[in-house]
Amino acid sequence: MHGMHTRVATLYLLWLVNNTCALLYNKHTDDCEAWVFEKPPLKLFQQSVCSTLTLVCKKRSYLHYVSECYQSH
């Protein structure tokens, strides 16, 4: 697969809140994704503005904590 490129998704930025979260639309699956840049502590668990905004989407199935995407193993 080296050197080959495969498109897996086309995401459109719908909303960005002070670099704390982003609401994206996935054209391939026709659903919304909320990306929260930092996972809140368990004691302060609350929904971000972006995850709340997914309620207006037809399909909503993803909540990503971006900091978890960049952890080294």
C-alpha cells in the first residue's frame, strides 16, 4: 500500500468554538461528528457546545476526543 492514496472521508467544518471543539459533517456517511479537543475530567462531565449541536443532525454517531488521537504507543 506504500505510495497509494485512498479517500476515506470528506469532512466539512460546520462550527468551531474557541478552539475547544469542532462540529464536522461527513459527506461519505451523511452524519455529523463532534471533535472535542480535550476530554473533560470525569467529575466535570458535560457536553460541549459542538456535541450538543449534533442534535440537529440527521445522523450523529461520533464524538472524538482529539487528544486521544495523538497518543503515542
